[in-house]
Amino acid sequence: MGQFCRADLNYVPREGGFGAGSARVEVAIHDARSAALPDWTECGFELVQHGSIVGDWADDQEISTVHYPEVEQLARSVTKCDFALVSDHVKRNGAHSRREREQAPVRLVHSDFAADYEDVVRQSYRGVRGRGAATLARSGLSAEDIETAPRIVMLQVWRNLGAAKMDLPLAFCDARTVTPEDGVPFRYTGYVAGGRSFDALAIRAPEPPSDHGWYCYPEMRPSEVVVFRTYDTELVRAHKTWFTPHSAFRDPDVEEGSPPRVSIELRILCLYMG
């Protein structure tokens, strides 16, 4: 297994929780392309070949009408779920000047949803409008169908839109190397997609640092995406690790901003109805 680099990641301290500041930990980040990893159902993430016919990634309307159905089809194929719904997206740009619907890369070891996210997502399509209403119509489901689905999985898709070699690539932590107790819930209100507040998870610093297995996919091509699991009602109920910690990190070979990271992420609501 090859090492890509060593990098400092921002965790929360093991004692004191989210409000106790940050704990910077140097970890080894391995090259996932040369690692013998299982699929996303075990380690939480997986590289998938997936092209797109989107012509202009700066056009949010084209993304919603063209790319959302593409990603929904991908999610159904990867998860074998009955329905997959995408109603929003976020682009990440490391440059100081950002357009609408763009945010900076997140340099905190985190995962997107705490254990109580089920309550939020089951109500997310009540009275929905705009892109959410279009997604619901495209799926043929009702808001009530989502509220009563036996199992919900949140899958995330990350795609590089910029230079193959960037300043702040994304690293993923093997879900088998963390436990539910490693997650520290905190209220998050700044996500531009969806506009809702919810509890996300910061991750406690490992002792020793080698306890967490970190990986990245160097120089990702336009035809590749990383899919990773951020929530699963089945795993939450079994008190197993439902999340995949991830974080931006500095590539030591790239000066910050030269070139900056440019990427897009989409959250997919995967429903199992049986």
C-alpha cells in the first residue's frame, strides 16, 4: 500500500467535545488506487467510473436538469436501492473569489450527519418547491413515501472539476477504523444546499494517529467520482458506524491556490422500500 503523503488534519480533542477547539494531528494518507480496499458498504467509500454529458459546470440549471438524473441512476446502480433522489448540489472552490452556490473546502475531519438525521430527512420533502419538487415529481414518489420508507441511505458523490493536481484534495477515512463514539455532534447551519440546519459530526482525534486509516485518489479524472456513505438508518439502529469521515488536506507538492481545488458534491437520498 503506497503512501501519498503525510498531512495535518483538524480533529476535535478526545476530551471536551466540539467547543474545546481543534486538535491538529499528523496522519499518513495512503494512495487508494494501490490499496486493496473493499467497496463502499464496508470501508464507506469507493472510486467509480462515471462520465457526464454536462457541458458547462458553471451552469446550475444544466446541472439540475442533466446531472441530477445521471447521479440518481448511478446511486441506484451502486446501492441497489429502489429510489434515489437528488435535489441540490454544492461546488467547492479554494479560490478567494467564489460564485453563488460555491463554498470553501472543509478542513475539519467530519461527516455530514449525526445519528438523529433520520428525523430531518424524512420531513425534507414536505411542501417542497423548486428543485426539490422537480426531484419528487421525477421519482414518482410522494412526501409520505419518504416518511415511511423502511430504510434510508445517504450517499454522497464527489467529482473533481478542476486541475488533476490541486492544493486541497479530499481524503477519506476507512469507516472500519472508527466507531460511533468517535463522532461528536454539532449544529451546522452554513450548507448552501437545502438551507436547513442539522447536526453534523466532528471526529475525535485518534490515539495513536495510525488508528485511523486515511486514503485519497490522486489526480482524479473527469470520468471518475468517489461515492461515500454518510448515513444509513440500518447501521444507526444497529449502533454500527454509519458515517465516513472525510476532510480536505494540503497536498505538500502544490502551493495553496496554484491551482485551487474546484469540485462538486451531491447528496443522494436512497430509499429501500421492501
